[in-house]
Amino acid sequence: MDFELTPEEKAFQKEIREFLDKECNENVVAETLSMEGEGPYSKELLRKMGANRLLTPRWPVEYGGRGMGAMAEAIKVDEINSHHAPFPLDGVEVGNALLICGNEEQKKRFLPGIARGDIEFALGYSEPDAGSDVASVQLRAVEDRDEFILNGQKIYNTEAHFSDYHWLLTRTDPSAEKKHRGLSLFMVDLKSPGITIRPLITSAGLRTNEVFYEDVRVPKENMVGEKNGGWTVIMNALYGGGGGGGLATGTKRVIDTLVKYALEEKQDADENQWIPETMAGLYIRTHVGELMGLRATAFADLNVSPPYGGGGAVSRLLGGDTRRLLYNTAMQILGPYGQLAKDSKWVPLNGEILREYMDAPRWTIVHGSQEIQKLVIATRGLGLPRR
């Protein structure tokens, strides 16, 4: 399979790279690395990207995109990561699902705003008793004439404190024989009366949130898909966008940095002889993960499901595990110095390794735990029955 970029894709890569070289300044990077979420500088950058149709290159032109393929999306992800730019993943994920499941009024109402960088969404899936088993959600939505009344709690809603809408999975039929058949999906204005957002800070310092709903009224026209058809909508949100991620440039850069550090600081000590073989193994894993992601992206452009599981499940599985192993190895290479705070004069590599090390476990859970990714591969890719 040939992964060479087309002339159009190379031109897009050059355009977005030059744009971010110019516009992604130190204020934007500081906001990104603070792990607090979007600030004013990040929001301004996203709107500039939207004005240049750089946020949603895969979407149709009439909704603010460029009508390109999944590879353009992978290029965008790669350049955003490389520049430490803000990452509007959830809004784009919502838009991907709306393109498939939304009605025409919803598409016209939301897609252009997402593409411009004016509308952001937070994903409302997880609950205290419903994590990877998302079909177990219990936040209730009760029909009342032209509205639904919502009561319950969501957790780990990372962007809720600066988002405009909640992409909210609810239970509309508690008596459904199969629990995933009693779910409905709503787009909820986060300024609605009865919503309370409280911060949750992870061990890495990332701001996420718990969100409480108390008699929140949502109009019926904000339901995506049919009543009790929410499972289909979120499957399209999680796995319907196609592709397998970016081009692994960020991970390769960390490996290159660690190799340089080891050559300068660690090559003479006998106890460090494990480093070359370990770094070579990580490079191989990263390269394999990149090829898996590119292969999934190529299948997405052909509108064909990858034979190993839809939505790049293999690349997600391998990518999250590789990220964890990479930063575990980095901390071993740095030794006790790796535990120093960023403002210490003795801290190596600007203190970035410790933050990423603390954040790495999250990437083995995002969009489904490793067990869930394996289940997707087994059932969708291999045709095995569910347990």
C-alpha cells in the first residue's frame, strides 16, 4: 500500500504547517501545556484556522470543509500536535456524527459554527457507574410534550468548562430488554438552567469536569437521530469518522530527544546498557503504529472498514500502550531528575517528561479502554461473538 501524499495533500500539509508556524505563538502553547483547556489565545487561533478552512478539511465545502479525504484530517492532527496547538477534537467528532445521523436543520445549525471554530462541544458519555461500558448510562431523559427533562450526572467531561454544548448520551427507556437500545443522544446548551459544572483535576494536572443535571429542559429538535437510537449515533461519533490518527511525528520527536539525551548523558555507565535496545523497540512500535494508522486512514478514504476492526482500533490500542511505555522509559532514563518540577533549575528537558508521564495512562482509556478496543477488533474485525 502506497502512503505517499498526493499533491493536494502535500499542499495542505504545507499550508497548515506554515500557518501554525506563524500563528501558534508562545501564548497559545502556554495555554495548551497548562492543561486547563482553551483560553483566549487558543480560541483566537482556532477561529483563524476556521476562517482558513483548516479545522475540518474532510467535511463538505458547504459546511465549512474542503471536501478532502481522511488523510487531510491525519495531517491536521499531526501538525496540531507538533505545534502544541489547541485540539478541537470533540467538536469535529460531533460533526462527523452529525454528517451521518443529523437532520438537515441540525447540520446547517451546527456544522458551519464548528468549522469556523465558534462552537465547541464536550462529550457527555461517562458516568460514575458507566465508563467503558457506556451502554450502562443512567442519566434520565423524560419526554414532556415538546421537550425532554434531564436528571443525572456525567463525569470526566474534559472540555465542559469552556464548551458551548454537551453531546449528551441519556437513558430514555429504562425498561429496554437490551440496555444499549434504551439510549438517546441530545445536544444540550451548557448555559441551560439546572446544569452545574464542577472541576476534576487529574494526577497530571489536567482539568476535567463532572456535570450535574437537575430538571434541565431540552427541546426535542436537539435530539440527534431517533428516540432510543442513541447507540447508533455514538458509534458513528466514536468509530464513524474513519482513519487511525495522525502521523506519529510527536512520538518520534520524543524518541529523538531521548536518544540525544542518552548519547550526551548516559552512554558511559554500565548500568545504562539497556537503553539502546529499549529505545529501538519503542521506535519499532511507533513505526508500526504509524503504518497501522495510515492503513486505517487509507481504508477510510476508500469507504472500506479495515479488516482488523473499524475506526482504527488497532492503532488506538497500540498507540495508547506505546505512549505509556515511552514515558515510563523516559522517566527511567532521566532517573530521579525526571521527578523535578518544571521550575527547578536542575530539571532536564524543560520538565515536559514528568507531565506527559503522569498523563500517559489517560491515553489507554480515551475513546474506550484497551479491553474495549480488543473487543472491537474481535467482533468487527474477526467476526467473533461477544461474550
